[in-house]
Amino acid sequence: MTPPGHCRLILTRHAKSDWDDPSLPDQERPLNARGRRSARALGDWLASRGYDPEEVLCSPARRTCETWECVSGAVFETRPPVRLEPALYHAAPEVMLKVLRTATAPTVMMIGHNPGIAAFAAQLPARPPLSPEFRRYPTAATLVVDFQTDDWSKLRPGEGSVLDFVRLDGRE
């Protein structure tokens, strides 16, 4: 549960995608088996910590949508609305911020792509997580960060407080 007067962002890079069919356009690449496992594990991890998304902003690429589908299999309190945002497909950090500022729920999950998502994640907290994986922001990496505002339109990078950072690789 997000504390009153705060906004919480769950920032997720899509899980591992499948490269077996080189004829597929980039937007149509699905998750591979490892990616599906890591996305399901991520959903369970989020639910176990009470990080229930109340709104999802997702790139329309197949791998980001499948990441959400697998994450959403977890036992969350509610089923959030999902907004597919074409601007999030390989978005730069400033585009991601612009989309995030249109969010309306207190807890938002954003699912996107590198390299933009790693750069965006680095801009958000006052102090980054100590994890060596944070700068690289590998597939299925997820940052949970709180902001002391209840209005996404007033969000300012560099003022977030990191609650968690995790990368579940699906190899277990």
C-alpha cells in the first residue's frame, strides 16, 4: 500500500525475449521460457511485498505485454487497468517521464525497454540501489521507488526513495 501523500513507481524492464525466429519484427518478439518464469516470479515477489500495481503503463511490444500477463498471474488485491502506450516502445527517459506524469493511480507499474529504462531508472532516486545489476538494468529488472507527492504530474527526477530493486532471472 502506498503511504498517503506519496506515489509509488514499479519500473520493470520486460523479461527475456525469444530470438529464435529472426523473421519476426522486433515488436512481435515473444518471451522465451526463461522470461515467462522470471515474469511469473516477479509477480509473486511483488505480491509478497504488497507492491500491488493500481495502474499499468506498458509498451505495446509483445514481450512487454507478455511480461505483464505473466506478472498479473500473481495474487494481487485488485486487477489494475492496463494502458498500452506506443510512446513507451524504446522510449528515451524524457518520454517515459512525460507518460508517467499522465498516470492517475497512487501505485503505477511501467513496463518498457532498454536502454531508455535503465537511464530513466538512474534519474529517479535521490540515491541509487547498491546492486551491481542496477546500472545494467537486465531483463526483468524492477525498481520500486516512492515519491513524496500524490500527483504524478508534479514528479521530479532525483527525489525518489528506493524501496527495492530486484532482478529475477528465471533460471531457478
